[in-house]
Amino acid sequence: MADILIRDIPEPLKREIELAAHKVGQSLSDRAIDLLRKGMAAERRSQQELSLSA
């Protein structure tokens, strides 16, 4: 597995991710990975919808 360092994350966003992680019993890193995956999937869907409408 690779590592990634994300700098200058606003403190409120970090707290929001920490709270979301705690609610589902995940670590901060695991929750961040899940959120990145969901964000990337949404991005792909959006791009596909744009290319279908073009």
C-alpha cells in the first residue's frame, strides 16, 4: 500500500472526518480512504454523464 500526505486540511474538515470515522468504528485513515473512493466514483459518474449528454 502507498501513503499519501495531504497538507493544510482545514481543522473543521478534519474534525468532521474524525467524527464520521468514530460513528462507524473506523480509523481516521480508513474513513478518509472511503471518502476518497466515494468522491472518485462520483467524479467518474459525473464525467460519464457529461460525455453521454455531449
